[in-house]
Amino acid sequence: MGPAGRGWGRQGLCLLKRRLLLWKLVAVVFAALLFCEFLIYYFVIFRCGWPEVAAPARGGEQVPVLRAMVLADTHLLGELQGHWLDKLRREWQMERAFQTALWVLQPEVIFILGDVFDEGKWSSPQAWADDVGRFQKIFRHPAHVQLKVVAGNHDIGFHYWMSSYTVKRFEKAFSSERLFSWKGVNFVMVNSVAMEGDGCNICAAAEAELLEISHRLNCSQEVRDSGSCGAGQWLPPSAPILLQHYPLYRASDANCSGPDAAPPGERSIPFKERYDVLSREASQKLLWWFRPRLVLSGHTHSACEVLHGARTPELSVPSFSWRNRNNPSFIMLDGAQDAQGQVRSRQWLYFRRDISGRRPAPRVHGRAAWQSLPVCITETVIGVVSLQKEQ
């Protein structure tokens, strides 16, 4: 073979090597995207599970255990303030995290503690319909799984923006149910935006409805033939779990700690009543009316564990959206009645996403076991995969 033929042969071999390198690069990028945007959710959540705690027995039979998943502040972006790329990215992350957890963990009930949308308080009828359609796609679930949604200020407006129209629109999309009982556990879903205490029409109606529910719950723990309660459908004889958007009153997050709490520089900032948290009066009303077993709230976008008085714990659930924080989270609640018919919340598992790569020692806070929900860093094609797990 002459020099010209050898030259063409070398050029062909060089071109082939370049093509192979290109295909390898494409394969690496594709594999990275597939893993970081899809498979990582299964890889991590498969390592997690519900707490292995023996269910209480009553009359020689095991009491059924309720498994609930709790989210807050998804803030689906609207047509006015949401950039399409930001919307696409954040909603994809929430959809994959939610659908993977739903398939792997198989909760029976899912609660979302308000601020489902970012612009529900002012969105047009068409924009509202579009947002509800996107919500139903992202948080789709099997028919046997219950999905309950509580109203937040971004869904119906702050108190002075709230109207009968926005409240009814929300209730039409997500139900106006305030009391939900499942496997012996009572849940009260509070429209905390209406707990202003100024006697407005919406506020007065909301408080009257809560008083009626309180009466029914109190009657469920009395003798069945009591004349003060009369006839009617009896509820499980257990203290309820309150579900609401606004937290009960606390001065600040100064006593909150942990990786999912607010940043240290923000924890000492005082909360404003009726804006960041409920007022003292509204908080005392709810605690007095229901004497709840547990309170679950959102709104602050950060985690916090608070004990009201000497007997009522409250967990503030961080935002589930990557747009609001870098470690969005959800809570898994495992609950059942004990032998005396009282609800025993057996364990709370708290999942969070972290990209630090650290592996801290296991920790347990009371009945709350804390774990991490890591994901890939895909903002850069070649990123660091965090596989942190904290328990």
C-alpha cells in the first residue's frame, strides 16, 4: 500500500476513534441523566421503609395500623411569576420524588398541608384550571389511596384577600371535608387562614364548623347513651390529629434545630401573629376545643418540633419543593389505637434531600427517626452523587 493509502487508513482509523469517543460520551451523559433524574429516587427510597414496631393488640387481635405520608408547601408555579424552565424543572423533581415514594412506600393516606399553588390567591379561572390539572398529573395516585389537601394562604389568599369565591373554588377542586377518620385515627383539617378571630363571615362559619366537630369528638369519648350527645354516627374514641397550614403560635424558630430547620441566622427572627403563625387566641382555641394528639403544620418551609403545654407536640413540615429549599422533605406517620382506644403515633420518619455527602452518626429524637433522601446533582452533567443516609 502506497503512502496515500496508508494516510487514508490512518485518517479513517482516527475518525472511527472519534466516533467511538463521541458515542461513549453520549452514553455516559445519557446514563448520568437516567440515573440522576429517574433511577436515583428508586435507589435511595428502596433503602427506606416503615418502622418495624409491633402494633397494639385489643381483644387478642392486632389493631390495624394507619400509614400516612405528609407533604407541605408544594407551591406549583402559576402563569404570572413562574418561568417555564423553572416550572418544568421543579415539577419534574416533585413528580419523580412523589411517584417513587408512592410506589415504594405505599402509604394509605396522603396529606398536603396547604400552599399547593403559588398563585391560587389571584389566578384567573383558566389559570386555576390549568394549575389543578398539573397538580393532578404530578400527584396522581391509585384509587385506593386517599389524598387530602388543606388550604393555605397562597391557595385562597391571606385573610384580607380571601373570598368566598376562592374558598369555594378550592373546595370544589379538593373537597370541603374537615373531619376524616381512618383505622381508628381522627384527623381534623383546619382552614387556618380563616382563624383570624375577627368574626368575618368565612371565619365565623369555619369556627362554627370546628366547634361542631369538637362536639362530635367529645361525644365519641363519652358513654354511648349520654343524653347530651344524642343519636348519630359515632367517631373512633381517640384524640384527633390536627392538620393545618399555619403553625400554632410560637415566638420564633429559635428553639428549632436539625438539618431541616431554618438557617441559623433566621431562627431568631420573631414571627408575626396572623401572618407567620396563628394568633395566641386562635392557637388556644384549637388546643382547648380538640386537645389533639398531634399537630402537623406547614407554611414556614422549615422543620420544627414544638411542645405546646406539657402534652401536645407539633411538627412543622418543610416545603416539598426544591424551589423553596435545597432539602425538601416529607413525613411518614405511622399510627394506631392502643388497647384503651387512644391513638398512638408510633413513629415519625422524616426524609430529606441532602447534597453534602457527609455520613453523620445515627440519631433519634424521641419517637422521631430522621433519615435523608439524597438525590443527584444534575445542574452540572458531571456532578457528585450524594448517597447520604441519616437515621
